[in-house]
Amino acid sequence: MIAASATRARLANAFVTRRAFTTTRAQLASPYHYAEGPRSNIPFNPKTKYFFFRYWGFMIAGFGAPFAISGKPTRPVLRRCAPSRLLS
């Protein structure tokens, strides 16, 4: 039993060492391959001078929009109500 498992382990190890992993270089002349590397997979350029303002403007607008949208319908309703009814 032990000899069989040792043989299996030795064969598995030999199989893994024989296997060669190869890759091909991306051909940039092809329309199906794009540039690789840092910052190449995002749709904006973080190296520009105004990136800080654009980024935080986008984040504030994206985070604040749901609150602004949900708060808008309640304002006209509150204006129509009499203040005495709201307190009771």
C-alpha cells in the first residue's frame, strides 16, 4: 500500500516537471490585443493635472445623486402641510 502511493507520487512529480508552460507575446498590430501594463485597463488617465478634481467630483455626484433624488419628492409635500399638523 505504501509502495503504491510512493510510486504514484513519484510519477506525478515526474509528470509535472516534464510539463512546459509557454505563452506567446501579445501582438500589438492585431486589433484584438491591447496595450498591457499599469493603468492600461482603466478608462481614464490618473496622470493628468485635474484628475483629483474629476475623481472627487464624480464620487460626490455618484454618492449624492441617490440622496438628492430620494429627497426631492418629499419637499413639496412638506410645504403643503400646515406646521401645526406636523407637530401633533
